[in-house]
Amino acid sequence: MATRPIHDPRPLFALAVGQAEQQVAAVRPDELGNSTPCADYDVRALVGHMVAVLHKLAGVGTGRDVSDVADVIDDVADTGWISAFSKARGEVERVWTDDAMLDRMVTLPWATLPGRVALDAYTHEFTVHSWDLAHATGRLSELDPELAVQALEAFPRFAPPETRSEQSPFGPVVAVPDDADVYTRLAAYLGARPLGLGTAYLERKGDPIGLIKLLRDLGR
């Protein structure tokens, strides 16, 4: 019987982070105060959160305790965000080049997981946050739909609608038109809701990193 190839999440992770980096590079200083579909973050805070996630991923890869890394990095000048993001991304790629990292258990503030599982989850977080950022700055046309397709295939396994509650990191699935684009369908699957009639703007209840907690609970 043929064995299944071992899943390496790094190529897709690189694409998702690369897309996020392109979105960050396009942000103008006057857009940093824009609100985003991620309810707790404006653009500045959302970018700071993504930089923080990269710092955490690099840290756990070297065995460092990352519980003291803030969820949002906020000590970056308005013109320095792309430099901060690119530097953090480079450090993650350096640490995770070692194939052994994929099966090594990494300890995050909310779970201890195999490296490949953590990267899978963060891949889809960056995909969703790219949509958040693109929506806030009017650059939706620049998103790669294939990344959203991959995320939509993953989330039903990890966040099925029937398991959600008031305590869940995701709200109930929101109905959208059949012809909605794939990113709108992804956001709606995660519980995005319209903020008003006649607008496509969506707000999400929680943060996709709740996927990590769900993976832990499901014993992956």
C-alpha cells in the first residue's frame, strides 16, 4: 500500500506571508488609522499583530518562551512597517528551514503542537489577515484567490459550524450570495457580519488564531 507523502506546510505558508507582505508594503501612512474587518484592530494594529505573530513563530522555532511577546507590536514608525515585517519574515524563514522543525513540538502561549500543525494554522491566519488589510485599504483585487480556496478547505475541518458557541473564537456562518467571491465566502464562514445595509464591509468576531486552540482541542 502506498504511503501518503508527508505534508510540508512551508511552501503555502511562504505564499500566504508573501501576500501579506505585499499588502503591508502598499499601505500608506495616512491609511494606518483605517478601521478593518478585524474588529479589535485598525490598520496599524493589524500590521503590528502580524509582525508580532512572525516574532512568535521565530521564537518558538528556537525554543524561546514567547509568552512575553505582545500580541501587537506598536513601537514602529509609520514608515517602518514594511521593514519590520520583512525582517521578521526573514527570521522565521531562517529558523524554519530545518526540516526537523516540522515534527518538533513547539510551545505557544495557548498550546503545544507539532511544528507543521502550527504553520498550517498560521498560514490561514495570514490569508485572512491579508483580506482584512486589503479590505481596509481598498486593494482586494490584488489578493490571490487560491490562498482563500485553501483556507476554505481547511477551516471546515477545524472550525465546523456545529461546534461554535458564544465562547467560540468564530461566530456563526453568515449567508452570502452564491456568486460571492472566495474571500467574502471565507470571511463569512468565519462569522463575518455586514455592518450595514448596502455595504460589503464585514466585521469578524474573533481572530483566526483561534484555529490553534481548536487544533489543540481536536488533538491534532
